[in-house]
Amino acid sequence: MRIVFVETDPSEHDFFKNELVGHELAFVDSLEEVPKDTEAISIFVYSHITCEFLDAHPSLKLIVTRSTSYAHIDLPECGARSVQVCAIDTYGEGTVAEHAFALLLAVARRLPEAAKAHRQEQFSYREIRGTELQNKTLGVVGTGRIGKRLIQIAKAFEMKILALDLHPSPLENVTYVSKDELLANSDIITLHIPLTKQTRHYLDAKAFSRCRRGIIIINTSNGSLIETEALIDAFEKGIVRGAGLDSLEEESVVRREAVGVIADQIIDRVRSATEEEESTHKPGRVHELRKLTRNEMLLSRPDVIFTPHTAFNCHEAIERVNRATVETIRGYLSGERTSGV
């Protein structure tokens, strides 16, 4: 079978070649490079499987995403074409939970600003003063594997825990509450839920208006769980004091320095609008430009810490992801039942 791996690191290629001997393997940087006769692909979250991609690859039978989320894949279209889609069940709840808590510590103790203070001839301790986590109330949205692991870490810091989940698990010293109660009573909110139609913009302007002033937001799940403009407004109103984000609504900025990406795209869009005189005729173009500039406004804030989708990025987790990917492909090739949709 021809199997194409998209968005892999060169250091991983030998592993896949050794584990999938007898098959034709190729490694490409983007979906645009995937040959039309490809039968199976392994992708990451930046590769968006659309109807157009499926139309251009009629031989495709299997998609294995090296993530726990399907949000970047058009599942109905895959189902209509009998293309099996599989994700990774789990690869390291501890990996992501540790990263989420690292973001929380960095925001609470203002580590980026403190780390730069020595470069200044004079600095004010007051301007980089942080806050301790002991006795603070942590609101955990989603108590699956990652949420539960994060709660364990938070308990070691003697934090109070509020939680919200459609299917609550009995957890010691954890109080399950409604969304309104969690928003109103949490000092920190951390998101550990998948992106669905119901959870998109889970934190919007209405939600932020119900939050305790000075709240910290942590998101290592999906950028679209938070409405970017609402988050910026909440900062400006003093509702949000800091944010640690591992994902954004506009994912194009995570692969390059945000300023460069946004500047390039702004120039392209403005030039196109000028040449075609379409700026007043295509509201979508204006909306897209607005979204890009709002992302840059967010990332330029000193009270925002952004990591480009790196919560998963530990040696141990990557090894588990790659092993699970190989096992899924082998299961499909052998005719065994594989997890997926």
C-alpha cells in the first residue's frame, strides 16, 4: 500500500520505514504534495481534510491522524466516500496536563517578564510581581484523562478544585458545578474539552462577563474554544489578568513567527483588495483581515504566553503517538477492527 506521512519530523522517518516494511512510504510537508493515487495518509492537526482534498484523491481508503482530535477532518465527507478515519486514543495525559500547569505557573509568576528583567538597567519588582497558587480556585472544564491528571497536580499545590463535565467522575475534594458557577467562582479556568458545534466559543463575551475579575485562562485543547475578540475585550476590561494558550483560532500563525505570518498575509490581502477593488464588495476578506490582526493584538500582550501547539511535544509522547499510528495502520492492513469513525 502507498502510505504518505504528512508533517513528520525527519528524525521519525526511519522508525516508520522499519515498522512498515513492504509498503511504499513517502514523507511530505503538506497535503498539496500528496500524490493523487495515495491509499493511506497519516496527518497532524494542521492538515485539514476537506471535500476538495477527497475529490482530488479518489484512491484514499484510510486517514490516520496523529492526534486525539478529529476537528481538522470533514468526517461526513469521509464517511460518504467510505474513507476510514482513525485518531489516537491517548498518547500522554500527563504530557498535556504538565504543559497546561507549566503555562499556569508561567502566567501566575509572570516568568517571561521576569526572565527579561535582568536586561534592563533598572526594573520594578512590583511590575513583575506574580501570585501564588495555594488556596486559589481552579475551574477545570472537562475531567477526562487530561483533566483528571491536571487535578492531581493542582491538589499538590493545595488548590481548591471546581469541575464541569457532562459525565462527572467521583473525584476526592473536587466539586462539580454548573458553567455559571464555575465562571463566577474560579480564579483560573483551564479547558480540557474537544471542539464540537456545542463547545465552539465556549468562552465568549457572555461567558467572560460572568467571570471573576482577574481570572487566568489556560487552553491546551483547541483554539476555537475561545472567541479571540471576546478574550481581547476581556483583557481590556480587566476581567482576564493572564492567559496561557497552546492553540489559537487561526492556526496558520503557529508554524512561523506570528508577526511575520500576519504581516505577509495583510500585505497580500491589501494588495489584492487594491488591485481588484474588491475590499468593499467582499466582506469575507475584511473579516479575515480583522481575524489576523486580532490574533496579533492578542499575542503581542505581555500577559499572554503562547506555545505553538507544543503541549504534546515530549520525547515519550511522540514515541507513543508514532507507535499507536503504526499499530492502527497494521490493524487496517490485516483486516482487524481499528478504532475510528
